Amino acid sequence: MPELPLDDVTLHYDQSGVGRDLVWLAAGDHPGANWRRWQVPAFEPGWRNTTYDARGVGQTSSTSGPPWPIEVHARDVARLIEAVCTPPVALAGLSMGSLIAVQLAHDRPDLVACAAVMGTCVRKTGFIWEWEEAEIRLARNGPGLPSDFATAHYALLYYPAAVLGNDALWAELRDFIASDFGERDPAMLAAQWQACLEYDSSAILPHTTVPIHAVAFSEDVQTPPQRVREVASLAANGHYHELQGLGHGSAFGHRPDEVNACLRGIVERYLPPTS
């Protein structure tokens, strides 16, 4: 992977394809490479695709330690876009990546043509606050979950019953979940998720003129659809999409074609693909 040295961080990124720029922003504790198995191939040819590792995950290295608020992550992406893309770009994010996309769309509208934000929310409250706070405490106060338990635990949070009840499909996806969640750095997990827990976009969404397309999954227990709908409702230029029967991580191996078709429909409205 190429790298971009900045003041206090060296961002590792990958770029492929030809056309207008589409930048992928990964979920918390996910490397950017996760997009390259099921998503990026569906957007090549047509767009130039950029994936990257955020601070705290993958090959990116930061000389300054956490906390890294979402605003810091957004600045990192802005500098990456300025260095290796031709703005304005389309953004596609999931979970933490969606929070970064919203912040960047607000802070640097000159860089962003549109943002497709999946599995997102305005702020963490109620159950999703309690769950994420408990995850952070567990990561900070001990060694974290044993790898076999972590694989099962995060599978429940990522996939709907249609996956977990299908032995053949689960056998295909188990290694993906285990590689991301079975072995993780508890301190870095806590740092990324703390940024998500503290983030609140309620003040900026009404003033964000970049089109924000909020994509919900009907079986998402991490960010239920009503949370995603609130993002679209608050955004000055908000749009809501809901995909039925999918969970938080269904883009990865469960029903990626449906997710990709939704994203493609959004992106090509603003940045038509090259022929």
C-alpha cells in the first residue's frame, strides 16, 4: 500500500480504477482493505476507488496518541483527498466511516459531491450508548474477549438471522469475522469507538449542504433504522434509503450486490461513471 506522510500520522491507502473519485471510509476497527473484497470490484471500471486505514487500525501509524475525535479523522481524509484525488469526490462510509463522512461533508463541502452513509446515527443514546460504552470499558479494563467468543459476539451484531441460521453461508463468512474481530488491539479499539460514542452531528447536519444519503438496514441492531432516518431528517439535503433483511455488516458477504446497487444509484447521480 502507498502511504501519505502528514504532520503526526502516516496514512496507508490503496487506489485503483479510472474515473471520478470514490472514497471508502471503513467502520471502526476495520482496515480499508475490507472494502476491496465485495465493494470496490463492483465500482471498477467506472470510478477511481480509494480506501485507507484510519488512525488506530491497519498499517496507518500516528505519532500522537488518542483521543482522536471524529473531527481529526475527517481532517485526515480531507488531506488524503487533496493529495491523491481530484475533488469533489463521492464518499461511502459505514458506521464510524459514516460519522467521518458527515463531518467532512460539513467541514469541506468543496471536497465532497455526495456522501452515502450506512449504519449511522446522529448521536449515541439509550441502548446503543450503553452497548458501546460497555464495549469500550471491556477493552480498556482487560485483555478483551477471547477470540472464539469475540467471533460469535460480533457476528451477532453484524449479521441477521438469515446468515446465522444458514450453516453454509456462515462457514463462508466466519473467517472474515474472525480476522476482524477475533484478534484486536483493545486500546486501539477503545480509541476508535470512544470517538464514535462522543460524536454528535445534530448541530452540523442542518447546515451541511452536501447531499447526505443515509442508508439503513432493516435488521441492524447496532444502528436501527430509526437512528439512520434521523440523520436524513436533520440534514439540510438529506435522503433516506432502507434495505430490507440486511444487518449492519451485510455488505460483507451476505447481500453485497444489493448494497452495491444502492450505493451505485446514489453515486452516479452526482459523479457519473466513465464509459
